[in-house]
Amino acid sequence: MKITDVEVIVVRQNEVKMIGDGSQDTAVVLVHTDEGITGIGEVDSSPEVVKAIVETPASHDQCRGLRDILVGENPLNVEYLWHKMYHYSYYYTRRSVGIHAMSGIDIALWDIAGKRMGVPVSMLIGGRFREKIPAYCSVLMPDTKEEIDALVAHHKADCNYIGYKFGWGALGESEEKDIALVEYCRQAVGDDKRLMIDIGMRWTDYKYALRVTKEYEKQRIYWLEEPFNPDRLENLGRLSESTSIAVASGEEFGTLYEFKDMLDYGKVDIVQPDMSRCGGITMAKKIADMAHLRGKKLIPHAFKTGILMGATLQLIAAIPNADMLEYCAQETVLSKNLVKHHFQLDKEGFVHIPDAPGIGVELNMDVLDQYRK
Ligand code: MG
């Protein structure tokens, strides 16, 4: 079996708003083979940059485009190909968008392996701990109490989520507003639901963060996510050691090296790699092992389309330390319709993990063609 091509399709809704909603566009990665099996992946990054990293010709032996590195290789050598991509594109893939592009390809390679062997990816990376997972509703933080009440009422009406995460949006404007918004969130979701708050890296001052976090303790926050820019690991570590609230982070990080630093210096309680940015399923499994070694949970970040949700569910099936699924509740055409049979919650609030071969998703070609750029 050989890789014949690596294709990146940029997909974007007609208007992109300057809000923290990654489901407005995406880079769909297709890895084609000489046996007619096509692997599907996705990258949550800047789609055109990802496409350039895949398509760029070789400059020299440490600076090759990812397609140039992969064509002609056996796609089933997934981990070898991860290292080959990293090694031969070393100038620009050690961190950030280079690792993002590799992540989408890695997901597609695992999808090929599962399809070729007729099993879900979870069966190739250790087997299944679970067949379903409770989902939490992930939304952007509204600006007012009325908007929070309306948003929660809308999502409570037909889904029995285990909890709600409010992130980015109106957070980070002032100390008083950060405290008030979270009080409104607790009132809206009720005492029986988990409440997660994602600051979206908006806090810059440690003492500000400490004061607001002390107020959040009164609201029984289940976790506080990404209070600081990911380069502020010292602040993250200080805050984590100063509060009884679990601190979560990881969606901006890639490779084992960065996650080791995040655990050593950021001292987080919950590790949140994004399959489409951390180095793919290959790297996420190792990060899960590293988190488990330290007694930490791993609850992946996933705020994109059904492709990423499919890959995320396969990892969640195969690790001991995941207990929730981030369910992107943004109602964009791509988040809901880029794959056929988008994942839904059952009456108890669980999402069932596919047992179809690969990552278990099928592209909706009508939507792909309508929104491709
Ligand atoms: Mg987040």
C-alpha cells in the first residue's frame, strides 16, 4: 500500500466573524492511496498556511513539504511517518503550525489504517475502555445575564449535557464583570451541572487572576481553563497551586516536549490536547500516558467539525483518564454538517463512540463542495 497524494481542502463559511469560534472554517486533510482508501483528517489552525506546509516543494533535506515527504510511503507505518515528517521538515515543524499540519495528516493515516484493517482506530491504539462518554456543552461566553439565560435554556431544551463550559467572548474585560458573568452562569445551569470557565488567555496579571479565582471557588467551578497565554507557565503554575479549583490547559500546545513543560511548570490538573494541533492521535496517546503517569485527567479540546470529534472519540475510547467529551455547540454549518450523521447525544447525555472502521466519519460532499475555497 502506498500514499499517492496528500490533499488539503480549505473550507470556509461565507462570513468569518472575529470571535473565538474555530468552526467557521477548517482545513480538511485527505491522504489518498493506491488501494482506493482515503484517510480523512482535519486541522484547527490557519487553513491556507496548513495547505502551504503540505504542498510546498523541498528547499533542502531538513526543509521539505509534507506531501513531498509522504508520497510513495506505506501509510500503515503511522508512527514512523510522524517521525519522518518531523525530521525532514525540522526547520518549520518543531512547533506550532508545522505540528498542526502533521496532526491532520496523522489523523488521516490512522483513518486509513482502521479502514484497511476493518476496525475503529481505538482498537489499533490499545482497545476500548468505554463505548460512550458524557458530553459537556461548549459555548462562547455571552455579554449579559439575559443572553446567558437564553443560551442555557436553548441548549437545555433538547440535550442532557453533564455540564456547560463558557469561554472567551465577554471574559477578561474587567474583574467585576468576570465575577458577575460566572455567577450568572451558575444560576443559569443550576447546582446539579458541572460548570467550566475558559478565560481564553485573557488574563495577564497574576494577582488579578488570584482575586477572581477566589471568587470562582464560591461558584464551585469544575475547572478553570487557560487563564494565561501559554507562554506564561510560571503564572499558570502559581495559580494552580493557589486554588482548590482544577486548572486546565493544553489546546495551544504540541509535542511531548511542550506538554512535559506544561505539566512540570504549569502544574495543570486537566490536560487538554487538541488532536488536530498536538501532533495527532499518535502524540495525543503519548500525552495521555504522560498525564496518567502523573495522576491527571486528559479531556481533549475539540471545537471544530465532526471530523475532529470523530478522532477525539477514538482517543477517548482508548485511554483510562478521560471522563467527558467537549461538544462544540456552536451552530455553524461546518460544525453541524461537514460530516454525514453528525454526533448526537442520547437521552442520558452520552455520545456513543463509533465502531465503524477508521475514525468513523463520512464527509458530506455537498457541504464540502459548497464551502470549499
Ligand atoms: Mg479553551
